Amino acid sequence: MSAPWRAAAVLGALALGGLGYAAGFEVNDFRLRRVSLPVLPGGHAPLRVLHLSDLHLTPWQRAKQHWVAELSGLRPDLVVSTGDLIAHREAVPVLLDCLGGLLQRPGVFVRGSNDYFAPVLKNPGRYLLADDGDRSAHGEPLPTERLDSALTDAGWIDLDNARGTLRLADTAVEAVGTDDAHLDYDHYAAVAGPPAAGTELFLGVTHAPYRRVLDAMVDDGVQLIFAGHTHGGQLCLPGGRALVTNCDLETSRARGVSRHRSPTGGRQAWLHVSAGLGTSPTAPVRFACPPEASLVTLRPPSA
């Protein structure tokens, strides 16, 4: 075999090996990210927030269901779900089963596009281009109302273009959220405004971290924003550097914690973007970006 053919064979073998790793191992290599943020008033008891996002759950994903079910043992003070929980019309009962004890904890949620529509095959090359705002081809409608009813019946607060209040330990919490900005379903202006008097922690919740949503929340005084959607880049360079976010957020903030500064008022807030626990069933691979949930401990600055 000539040298060019040997090189091509080696490259082909490496590509196949990488694909096998991304589809056969890393997609099920679930991780729990732990973060601590100084957002509570002095003297308040710490709060543990479990951030779930982008499960894209289907009935046959047994490993993911088992891993999520074990998270109830963390006994968080609050569960924050930032959408894309399902990806199949029969996934709602499966989701409720694996959430299990988490549904007995206080929770808030917003929807993502895959809570409305089943995924469809798309050209993956489009995701290497700038976001043109028109990537969401709509597949089969999913049982969104059934999903919403199940979560609200469990006591979780629906924050899709809405606000809600909670009392967590000794902290008065207000939360504001939007529906999916990637589908242009966000209407933050309808719920905009500063927190109510007596609020000690002001949270923002959204699926896709578009800057128009983040800026508006920060201008209103939100202290911490939870988001998902990016999958952390999903297919990253070795070391975890994201190539895309599938929105207008910078790739350096595709997952994890950062500070978001409003370009108008100069205010800042913490932003936590989850890399999520799944992928679209039409692209079931992850590389250098393991699926994750996050346990975010909120504490006073001096704690």
C-alpha cells in the first residue's frame, strides 16, 4: 500500500474511532458539575439548586433515565429545569418516572423547542455557520400541555413568560422566565420589572441564552440566570472548547459560569449555562463535552 493510501486508512480509522467514542461512550458519560456562587444576603443559609437541561428524553434511553433518577438523592432545595426535557411523543411518563423524588422538591421550569416539536433531520454543517435565526425546522408536535400539567401538578412553577415566588429556607426568592427565545416565543416585556419588595434573591430562567433576554433580565436586577440550549457546544475541540452555541452567546460561555454585563445600564449578573444531559435523537453524539447536570450552591459572599 502506498504512503498516501496508508495515511488515508489511518485517518479513516481515527475518524471511525472518534465517532464510536462520541456516539457509544461520551454520550452516556454523565457528570455532575458542582458550582458555588455568592448571591445570598449575609447570614442566610446556603441553598442547593439542581440545574437540569436538555435531556431530550426518549423511552429507550435507559442509562440516562437511571442516572437522572439517582439525582433525587441529592435532595436539592430547588430544581431549575431550562427546557428540552423530551424528544418523543411517549416520553412524558418516562420523564416523570425518572424525575421521581425531584418532583417532590420545589421547582421551576421553562420550555425549549423540543418540548414543542420532535426533532427532524437537518444538515449538521449549518451549525458551523452564524446563527441566522431560522434553524428550528418543526417536526411532529409533542404533548406540551401534558408535560406542563404534570410539572405544575407536582408543584413546579411554570416561568414561560411568567414570574413566581418561593420561600426557600430563610430566603425570599422571586424568579422570572421566558419561553424559548430560539423559536422567538420569548416575551420578556410582558413580565419585565424589578423584584417585589422584600425579595432577597432574584433569579432569571430561560432556555436559549440569547443576549436580548440576558440583557433585559440584568437591567431589571436579576442576580443569577439559568439557561441551557447550547449543549456546551456538543462537538468540541479537545479540551472542551466550543465551536458553536446555536444562539448569539459567545462560544467561551457555552457552558458553566460567567458574568453577564448589560450594555445599557452596566449592571451585572451571574450566568450559569448547562451543557445539558442529552442530544437530539437525530445527532446522538458528543465529543469533548460530556453530558451534565449541575448542583449550584448559593451562599452569602463570606460563606
